[in-house]
Amino acid sequence: MTDLEEKSRAVWRGARHASVGLEVGVAVAIGAGIGWWLDGRYGWAPWGLMVGTLVGVGAGIKALVRVVHEVNRESAEDDRRAEAQAAEARRQPHEGDDGP
């Protein structure tokens, strides 16, 4: 993988992970909105809003945990890739070495 490909991959990975904040906020807002609608529709105030908000928070936490697992998996893959490259570099003779 070239240096440019690695940088591009890192930028896209960072952007994907940075969006989790927006995802959490939208999940909470949708849950609260549905709860607010249920309150108005069925007269459940304030229970619909509270339950909807909690469901939204739960969905946001689930999204956050998913991203943390992705980051950990990608980090482990990067570590394995770097280890393999280092091992390959150790096996290849250096320039100017005549050997034993």
C-alpha cells in the first residue's frame, strides 16, 4: 500500500468515526420526537417523552459501542500489518550487504 493510499484510508476512517457524535445526537432527537408525538397523541405526558428520550440515548450508546469496536478491530489489523511489514523488512538483505 502506498503512502498516499494509507493517508487517504486514515482520513476516511477518521471521518467515519467522527460522525458518531452526530449519530448519537440524531438518535436522541428522534427518540425524544417520537415520545413527544406519543404524548400529544395519547395524552401520556411526560412518560412518552421520557421513554422516547431514553430509547434514543440507548440507540446512541449502541452506536458509540459499535464505533469503539470498529476502532479496536482496525487498530489490531494495523498492528498486524505493521508487524508483518517489519518482519519482511528484517528478512530482506540491506543494500551494500555482501552477506556472510
